[in-house]
Amino acid sequence: MKLLKLRIENVNSLGGVHEIDFRAPEFRESGIFAICGPTGSGKTSILDAVTLALYGTTPRMEERVQTAKKDDACMVLTKNTDQTSAQVTFESFGAVYRSRWSRRVKRTGKISGDEVELVRLASPDAVDGEIIAEQKSEWKLALERILGMNLKAFTRSAMLAQGAFAELLRANNRDRADILEKITGTEIYTLIGERVFERMTEEKDKKVLLEERMRSVEVLSDEDRRSAEADLQKTKAESFSKALQELKLDIAWSKSLIEARSRKARADHELGSLEAEREKLRGERTRAADARRAAEPAQLISVREKALAEALLHGKNAEKFAAEALEAKGRADVLEKSVREAEAAEKHAGDRLQNAEPELDQIEAMDKSIEVLELRSDEALKRMKDAERRLALSEREAGALGEAEGKAKEEEEKLLAEMKTRAPDEPLVTEAPLLAEQAKEAQKLSLELERDREDLAALDKELKKYSLARERKREDADREEKALEVLRGEVAQAQREAGIAFSGNALSQKIAETRELTGKLWAKDWLLETDALLGFAPGMPPEALKVLEARRLKLRREWGSLEKESREEIEARLNGVEEWSLEAGAVQEALEDLQKREKEKEAEVQKANRAAMLADDVFAQKSADVRAKNELLAAKENDAAGRFDALQTRMAAYMPEGWRMTDALAEAGLLLERAEAVREAHESLQRARVQAASASARRIEADKKTAELALDRKEARTLFEEASERLNQQRAERKDRFGERNPKAEREALQTKLSECIRMTRKAGALHQEAVQYLQAAAIKREAEEKARKEYEDAAADAAAALGEALQKAGFANEMEVKSAFLPREEIEALEAGIRAHDLRWAGAQKEAQNAREAEEKLLESPRRDSPLEELLAEEADADGKMKAALELKGSLEARLHADDDARSKARDAAEALGKAEKTVLLWTRLNALIGSKDGARFRQAAQKLTFELLLHEANLILRQMQSRYELIARGENGLDLAVRDLELAGIERTSFNLSGGETFMVSLALALSLSRISTNRMRVDTLFLDEGFGSLDPVSLSKALNALEMLQQTSGKLIGLISHVPAVRERVGVQITVKPRGSSGLSDISGPGVRRLERD
């Protein structure tokens, strides 16, 4: 995984939106950068954003989630903001992805759930891409598949957060196995181990089947087989077969001789009958030959006659077309004259129409004026009649309205008298609805009281349940506290044991003792070497002798007790120190395990106490609810009693003397009915008054309308009289000038005459054109017929000339002989076919007779036993029966021997297969012993062990660059325990718990770097973050650690980020991202290469 871009929005103290582009030139050139800033400024929040975008959580959130409540606010949301998000763009195995995580504050004030998105991009700067996941569960699975690691593996190999450097170093075997499994993908080794075990089982099953198959094969014993072979030799099937074969040959010879003689007789009879038929066919042969000679002359005669007939026919057609052309010429002349006459008539009709047009237009204009005057007169008449009708209606309506006005006034006086009788109930119009509403509220309040009493009873039952639950939670908390006290006692005991093991300055004393013993061993070796060299003193230079003597004296002064202790004693003391180191490490490991369990138990106790406190709070709340409910119920009952008394007092004013309220709602309904009667009487009176006033107003309006309609009728009559007078004047003038003429009819008659003339002219022209075309076509047809007649006459002449030559060639004197000899082709072919069939039969009979004679002669040349056929057939049947019996016996024996051969072959094959199966089973059994197991754990553990050894090898290479004193080695039954060999203390092995803070950081850093270095195709780490830890190193160790990081970056090309407040780190690393607080606001800003501040989307 290679980090390309990181976007941060409101994460912890990093308020606002920041983006870091790790593709900036400064990062590519350096490869190592530092994230710097004061303590608490938010440096680690940058790494939190990375894990949020990839896993939806952070290491610090994982630590707090055990004690956080469900309704806690988002742990990383910046104060006074409503949204937080983290987004990374990264590359994994050549593909580019963008992963985003966010949470926001809802309108209710609560925090939303995680909102996530994973997108595959075409390039790092692409905006849109293929969405892979939007649901959190799918998002987490997809990211773990793409990255090849979960959060735990990521924080131990790609991003070592605060306090996480030593986790891999001090992890137990199970946690180390989980990390190694992510590195190696050991599920494949599990599958291989399981498959090896299954294959071994399968091969064993195959072997058992082969053994059973081999046992099921039955073979003859050697004695039985020899007996069967001897019986087979004794059978006489061959002799019977030979005698039977001779008999069959005799029978076949006899049958063949009889058949040959029969064939000869049949062939002679056939030749005799064909000879008579041959004489009859001689005349037919001559007739067929003459017909063949006459075929060509007869065909030429037929051609000549057909040509003459066609020439005669075409001559008659030519004469016919000549007559038709003459007739067409006369008709064309007549039609040409008709065309000229039709054109003259058309011109005359057009002139008449043109001359009549002006006078006809004047008549039509006057007729239109008369029509307009007639319409006006009709409209005036209609208007006058309508005015008279409306005037009559208005007069009748005015009379009716006068009568209605009188009736309305009478109704008004009657209703006034009725209202005086209902005067006492008039206050109920406003009071009764209020009383009814109060009665409804009283009834509703009564029902609410009943429900409240039922709810109070249910709350009492629920309170008892919560009381029992509170007691159970308190008992659970007490039980957990007792278990915690027991565990604390165990921790105290372990601390005392660790205090004994590390009493005073035991560790320093043991280290000093180790150095002293190591020095003694070194001094002893040097004394032995010096004594050996002094043995060669006579041949050595004086200067060398002085140096050796001086060194010998110095060693004896510094290590005066060397003579008292032997090498074995010193080594025994060293072994004792080493055993003490291992025992102290075990004690320390046990103590830390107990302390871990103590913390877990304390968390459980806190959880149980919180649960008990929560139960107490719930019980107290429920108790308070019951008390409040009781108080509320009492208040409601008092309120209800007061309301009932007030309602009865108000209703009594409208009830009889001594009335008491029994059913408030029903009695209020009676008062409503009385109020409704009063209201209806008021409304009736009001309606009567309105109707009277309306009737008076309508009567006055009707009188006014009647006067207006009388004026309209007078005006309409005047207009009608004027229109009638103008119409009569126009009619008289038209009659004086044009009489009763109809201009439209006259124009239509003239136009019809003109159209008829035009039609006749066009028709005569078309007929004339047709006649001319017919004349031309007849001439063309006549010429074609004359030409065809000439061609057929020439063809007849040619056929006559060829006929003469054909007669002479065929040997005929004249045409009559040809016609007499001529036969149709079918008859000729039928004659010739009959002749050929006879010839074939004649030749076949001769051939058959010759073959029969030759067959008889051949059989007689090699004679066999000449006995009657019936006798031979009887001997054959007897010999055949004997032969079958012998063959059955032989077949039975051969089948038995063949079955034994097959059984022996199967036994050999089974033995061979069993031998191979035994070898295969042995092979898979050995392989299973090495890597196979039913659950596949053996091979997986072996792969993890090898991976761990490779990890330690790489870590030791890095350690030599930083600190050559330490070496990591694998220990334990499964090879996953870790020990540290101190080369400066004579190679003594120390546990990880005996290392100082600086030593722990150096070893942990080496492990983390080696883990990144050996990342495979399954889990590739191209970006590495280290958070703090450098403060525990002295200057020399710090320099070596940074050198190792630079070498790792140069060899692997990884991008390495360091988070530290140590000044030496800032001075050594040139490329820096700075996190700077904004005064006292609690917020910080980010600056540096590739960093920019963005506006919120």
C-alpha cells in the first residue's frame, strides 16, 4: 500500500479541511519526512486520519471503546463543528483507490453512524470512478482484501503509533502468529496441510480396496490346471472335424454335379425356343433399317411444308393489314373535319358568355341588396315580437310579486308572536354549547382517571421487576469485586516474587557480574596464549618479549584471582547468571500477564458497577414516576370533583325545582335541543323579514322593468315598418328593369354550353390522334408480315434443295417411298429395343450352355465319392453331432483355463498395483508426518516459524547497523518465542522484559522495519509511519537508528514518516510537515510540502 493523498476535516485539533499530497517533489527526493510540532498540537491526529479513512477507527479509539457509552459523542470530532471526515487516495498492486470515512451531527444533536465509500480511480486526480462499496461491512471487507491486512496488522507493520513499538516485541505467540499469517497468507498452507492429510487418507483407502480386490481373486491350483490341460489334449475334436470336412466336400461335389447338369438342360431348352423367335424378327430388322434411312428426308419434307404454310399465313396477314390502313385513313380525314367544327362551336359559346357577364352581375348585385333588406326586416319583426312577449311576462311577474309581498308580511307577524313565548330559553343559545362542552370534558376526564388508575397499577408491577433487576446487578458487581480482590492478591504475590528477583540493584549487579566473568574468560585465554608464546622465547626479539611480559604482569594485576577459578567455574557462574535472567524474565512475564488480567478485571468491575448504578438510577426514576403519577392522579380527581359541582350549578338554572345531575352529557343534550329550537325560531323570523323586504324590492323592480319594456316594444315596431318600406321599393325597381330573370341559372347554362363544346373539341382531337396512330401501326404490321412471308418462302426453297440431296443419299426414288418407310422415332426405338433384347437373350443362353458343359466336365475330371445325396446327408448329421459334443467339452476346458489365465493376470496386476499403492501410501504418510494434519495447523505453523526466522534475520541485519551488541533469536517449541542475545555479555540470552527503554525501542524498531522489508505480494507496505519513541535513545543510538531508516528507504523506495518532538530528528530530517497551534483556541494548522488548506464542500 502506497499513500498518495490524505484529506483531513475536523479531526481532533486539526480544524477545517487540510490536504497533504505525498506525491510532492520534496517527498519523492527525500523519501523520509518528519511531522513536527509541540506536544499535544495534533501530530498523531494525522495518523488518526489515515486509519479512520482505511478502517473507520484509530488505535486510541480502540483503547477507549471498552469504557465509552453507546451515546458518547464522536471521539475525533473537533469541538463546535458538525462534521468530521478523513479521505485517503492510495495505490495497491498497480490500482488506485480512494477511501472516505465521515460522521456528522444530525438535526437532533446526535451523531450519525459511519458514512463510508470506496472508489477505484483511473488516476490519483480523478474525481469519479467505479464505486466498490458504500456499506460499512462491505467497505471493511473490501479494504482488508485490497490492503491484505486488518487494523492490528497495519498498526504493527505500516504505522507504529504511540506505545505500539514494543507490541510485536512483547506480543504473545498467538498475536505473533496472527501478524505472520497476514504476511504469509498461511491459509494456503492450511489448505495444503489439510489436502496432504486427505490425500494420505485417500491413498490408504485405495490400498485397502486393492487388498480386498486381491483377496477376492480365485485362481486354480497348479494340480487342477495340469489336469485340465491334460483333458484338453485328450479331446478328439480335430479328428471329428476332419471327417466332417471330407463329408461336407463330398456332399458339395455331388450337389454341384447335379446343379451343372440341370443348368445344361435349361440352357439347351432356352436356345431351342429362341431359334424360332429369331426367324420372326428378320422382317422387323429390315423395317427398322428403312425407317432409320427415311428419318432425314422425312424431316426435310416436314420443314418445307411448314415453311410454305407460314409464308401463306403471313401473306394473308399482310393483305389484311393493308385493308385496315386504308380504312384508318378515311376515318382520320372525317375526324379532322369534326375537330375544326368543334373548335368553332367552342369559340361561339365563349363569346356569348363574355357578352352576358356585365348584365348578369348587375342583376346579382340587386338580388343581394334585396336579400339584405329581407334579413333586416325579419330581424326587426322578430325584435318587435320578442319585446311584446317580454312585456307580457313582466306584467304577470309584477302581479305575482305583489301577492308574495303580502304573504311574507303575514308570516313575519306570526313568527314574532311565537318568539315571545320562547323568551325564557333565549340565554341557552350561547350557554347550552358551553354546558355541552363542559359535560364532554367532564366525561373525558372521568375516562382519563380510569386509565391513569390502570397505568398506575401497571407501573407498580414494573417497579417490582426493576427492584429485582437492581438486586441482581448489585450481586453481580459484588461478585466481580471479590474476584478482583483475589486477582489483586495474586498480582501482589507476583510483585513480591519480582521484587525478590530484582531486589535492590540485582539487574545492575548481574550485568556487572556478567561483564566481570566475561573479562575473566577473556583474560584466561590471553594468559594461555602469552604462556604459549613465551615458550618460544629463545627465538623471539627482545622487544616482543618485553611486550609479552608487560601484558602478562598487567593481566595478573587486574585479574589476580584467575589462578583460583577454573574456566569451568567461570562458565558455570555465567550459566547461573543466564538462568537467573531467564527465570527473572519468566517472573516478569507472569507479572505482566497478571497485571493485564487485573486491568481487564477492573474494566469488568467498572462495567458491573456501572450496570448496578444504572439499575439503581432506573429504579429511582421509576419510583419517582410512580410518586408523580399518584400526585397527578389525586390532583386530577380534585379537579374533576370541582368541575362536576360547577357544571351542576350552571345547569340547575335551566332545570325544574329540585333537579340533580345524573347523566351530564345526556342532560346537556336536552338543553342543546331547547337552544336549537330557539335558534331555529330566530332564524325563521329573520328569514321571513328578509323575504318580505326582498319581495317588496322585487315588486318595485318589476314595475320599473315593465315600463322599460313598453318603450322597447314601441321602438321595435317603428324599425320594422321602416325596413318593410325599403324592401318593397327595391323589389319594385328590380321587377321593372329585369323582370323574373335568374342570373345564376343563365350563367350556369352558358358555362355548361361552353364546357360541352370544350369537351367535344378535346374528344374529337383524341379520336383523330388515335386514328392517325392506328394508321401508322397498320402500315408497320403490313411491312413486318411481308418480310416474314419472304423469309419463309426462302426457307421452303432451301428445304426443297436439301430434300433432293437427302433422297439420293438415302436411296429413295421419290417422296412417296420416304413417307411409306417413315416411322415415328418412338416406334423405331421400340423395334430396335426388342431386337437388342432378343440378341442379348440369345447370347446369354449360348453362354449359359457353354458354362454348364464346362462345369460338368471340370467336376468329372476330379471325381469324389459318388454316393446318393441322402446317404451323404445322413452321415453328415451323425458326424456333426459327435463334433459338437467334442467341441463343447473342449470349449468348457478352454474357458476354464482362460478364466484361470484372467484371474492370474488380475492377481499379478493387483499385486503390482498394491505394491505401487504401498509406496504411494508410504510417500504421503511421510509427507503428512512433515506438513500434513487434519486441521492444517502443522504446515501453517511451519510457515509461520520460517517467516519468523526470516523476520529475525532481517531485524538482526538492521540491528547491526544501529547497535551491533544485540542479536534476536527464536525460541520455544513452535519457534515463535523471542529472546535477545547480548553479545557484549558473552552471548547471554535475555528476555524482552529485561531490556531498558532505549534498548526496547531499538529492538522494536528493527522488528518493525524488517516487517516492512519482507512484506510480500499479499501484504505490501510502501508507506511507513513511526510515532515517537526516539526520545529514549542516546545521541549515538539515535544517529544509528536514523542511519538504518535512511538505508531502508534507499533499498526499498518506501516513503517513511517520523513523528517526534526530539530536536535532533528535526535537524537530521530536512523535509518536514509542521503542526502549529492557533493560539489558545485548541485548534492547529498544518503546513509544509504538498499541504494546502481547502474550503469545505
